[in-house]
Amino acid sequence: MRKLLNLVAAISLALAMLASHAVVANAASVVGTISGGGTAIMTDGKGLTTFSIHATLFSDGTAQGHIDCVDRVGSAPGYPGNIFGAVTSWSRNADGTISLHVTDGKLVSFPNGLVVPGGLPFTVTIQTYGGAGLGHWTLDVGPVPTSHPICTELLTSGRIVASWD
């Protein structure tokens, strides 16, 4: 009897997971993806960054993905740390740029490893797609629309690519 109850519970859980996945998958259609990674230099001369971006963009303005931006220790006085989080939404700005929004970001400062408590909202805006010397993005911290830029980055290696469906 115990095995039967465990089996019924497992099947129920699997069906619930499939049903909820189907609802999410059908809620909005994919309109594009933005992905990239590599290294960049802060255009204010403050240091080097290693980054990765991947976001699937949906027609209703939601998104799924992740952003990770690591300012290298010793290269960015006042900046060193790792800011990262799940991309939850996106927007197309008046100038045609795309902004990726993170509502529950995390920040780990270097070298002491201090973790800034969760819930740090930030936005990454892609100004230009491409590779070294072309790819350009900014990171703003704070809730939209009161956020303020903390870094402007120009790629030194890697690439940022947008694919539209």
C-alpha cells in the first residue's frame, strides 16, 4: 500500500509539473534571444570585466535567462565584485536598444566576499551588438526608472549577439 501511495504521489507531482510548464510555455511566444560573453573594459578607465549574458525574450515583455558581470580584482578600484541574477523582463527603448531587467540580483564584493543582501535590481542595456571594439553595454543599478549607471563597457573579446524570431 505504501508503494502505491508513493507512486500516486509521484505521478501527481509529475502531472502538476507538466501542466504548469505547459501554461508557462503557452503564455507568450519567443520573440528573440540575446546571448554573449567575454571580456570588456569600462570606458571610464576604471577596470576590466568578464561577463556572460543569455536571455530568451517573450512577446509579453517577460524574459528568462541569466546575467553575470565580474569586475576583476585589482583592475577596478571601488568596483571589484560580481553582480549577477536572473533576467525576468526586457524592454525596447526609444533609441532601439534592448534592456534586460533583473529584479532580484546579487552582489558579492571583492576581496572580502561581502554579499549584499538579495533583491538588488539592475538593468543591462545593449547599445551595440558585435565583438571586440564593437559590442557595447551598460549596467544600471536600482529599480527602473530611478536606476543609475555604474558602468559602461566596451568588449575587448567575445561577442554579444541578438537572434530575432
